Amino acid sequence: MKARLNLTIEKSVLQDSKRYAEKKGLSVSEIVEDYLKLITKPEKQKTIIDLVEELGPTGLDPHADLKELYYQEKAKKYGF
């Protein structure tokens, strides 16, 4: 169901909006509706992959033997 909305904006903004809409083959109403949908859409819940990618680089050599590094750290920690 559609509803009417009255907006008050500067005349120059309205003119620019109409020109933009015409170039895109849309109406100003469609542009406003799409924008409002975009800003009110709930944030997507992050997956574990998204979280891991946010961590960034580790500073480790990508060719390092992680198993060997693990045992070296344990040896330093426990003295064997």
C-alpha cells in the first residue's frame, strides 16, 4: 500500500533531483523510497567469515610452519 508524503526541500535540490531522476529513468518518489529503504534496512548479521576478514593480517610469515611455532612458544613458556 502506498502513502503520500510531503517534503520541504530547497528549490535547487529539487531541480537537481528531478534532473538526476530523468537521467536514470526514475521518479523522484522512487529515488526517495529506495533511499529510505536503504537506510532503514536492518544490518545484516555478520558471519564468522566476515569477522575473520575484519581481523586483518597477523604479521606471521605466510610460509611459516604454524605447528612448529606453537611448540616453540610452549617450550619457551614451560621451559622444555
